[in-house]
Amino acid sequence: MIALLTVASAHSHEVRPAYLSVEEKMPGEFSVLFKTPMQGDARLALAALFSGRVEALTPVVSRQTGDAMVQTWHMRTVEPLSGQNVLIDGLQNSMTDALVHVVLANGNTWTTRLTPNEPSAAIPAAQSRWTVFAVYVRHGIEHIAFGFDHLLFVAALMLIMRDWRKLVKAVTAFTAAHSITLTSATLGWVTLPSAPVETMIAISIVLVAAEVVRMERGQLSLALTSPWLVAFAFGLLHGFGFAGALVELGLPRNDIPLALLAFNVGVELGQLAFIAVILTAVYSVRRIVAIPRRAIIGSAYAIGIIAAFWSVQRLDAMFSQF
């Protein structure tokens, strides 16, 4: 079932949320950064509007970075920004969300998530850190929910580990590893180009799927004798993929550690929910019929074929950049 759902999504790309950052440099004057997703050469028709009077101090400068268009400018507000409504015009006609982050000169910050159903919100004078935490937890859950390559990797690990103790150990190792690289890459301590990382993530899924087939044939390898070690090694790689999404999303300047922790918590909650759904589905099916060994091999081949397609697709995209 997972394989079929992923095949349906194999030709589609995740639409990342838009990001609006408004920072008060001096009383009444703000620097604005507005990042909107792109698919190919097409940019989502979104615009950031405020309910009060604003005046542009500089022209809008646009530049394309990866799969997003970044626009920057400076503006002056005739009325205080606190209390105004911010609207992402066009969001109501899209299928993406927008993260809005406002930093005031007095140190107060505000972060919220706008959706097609609620494309506007009032800017308060201050915001609790709990609200920031909740916003980034939700983005972490959504990222893993639509991160089909990460979910396929976890599904392949589950095919290798039939014992729940080994599964817990491997998932813990995977979590610890990608938490390390997620933190390091997001904070700029270690960086890797996104294209090779995404390609290697797809290849890692192929390798784990191949190990499932080897196990069913009675062969031994490191992935079968020490699955936690393999999960940790590939978890380091997947962490760079998570970090790429978080960097694209943007982080609140004054709450970077909190937002980083919240995003990681959201990723883990989404991952655990996925594992729970799969285990529940397998348990329910086993109460009705016996699952043959061929189903395990077939699932491994399905996962491997999808991941191999992604590998070729991402390799082509990577080399076409040169």
C-alpha cells in the first residue's frame, strides 16, 4: 500500500511553504525578506500585504535560490506594525502554507503559520515561546508526512527488523544520527550541497531494500548483524535532508534553538506515527490472513524500484546543473 501511494507521488515534488521575515532595524523601518516556492521556472503568485500604510524605501531585489524566489526590500510603516494584519495574497488560491516571522526593535518576536483557509493574521505586540514551538513542531510533522523518501527508508528498516527490540534500537540510532546533522547543518557548522544529499538518500533506500532481499535469501551482512549501525550511518545522511528543508523554511533569529528543537520533535512525532500505523496495519492483516514471505520480498522490490527511479531522476537533475 505504501509503495503504491509513493509511486503515485514519484513524479511530484513537495511544495515548500512560503516564508516572510520582517525585521525592524530602527523605529518604524523594516527589512523584509519574502521567499516563495518555485516549480521549474514558475513562481507561485504570492504577495505580502499589510493592512496599515507602508512606504517602500528601496526597490524589490529578486534572486532565485534553488526551488525558491527570494525578494528583499526595506520599508517604512506610517502606523505601528503591531496591530496590523499581514496578508499573503494569493495563498488562498494555492496548496501551500506560509510562515511569517516578525522581529520588533524592542526584541519582541512573532511567528505564525498562514494557510489557504487563513491567509492573514493580526500582528501582536509580543508572542509566547510556546507558540513558536508549536508552529515548528507542526512543520516538522508535515515535513516527514510528505517526505516520502524518508518514510520509505524507515519502511525498509522495518522489513529488516522483525524483533521490536532491534527496531527500537535502530530507530533510536537513526533519530540520534539525523538530529546531529540536522543541528550542525542548520546552524552552519557543516554544510553539503542539497543535490548530492538528495541523490544519496535515494541510493540509501535502494541499498537497504537490497539487504531485505539478501536476508530473505539467508545471506548475512552488516545491515543484518548490526542494523542499528547502518541506521545511524544513513541517519547522518538523512539529517542533511531535513536540514535543507528547515533552512529553506527559515528560522526565527531570536528563537533558533527553540525552533530547531521543535522541528526535530515534529519530525520524530511524524516518524513514530508512521511506524505505529504500519505496525497496526500489519497486525490487523495478520489477524485475518497469514502474510507470506513473498510479500516481504515483493515489498522490498517495490521500495527498491521506486528508490532506484528517484536515484536516476536526481542524478540527472544534479548533472544537468553543470
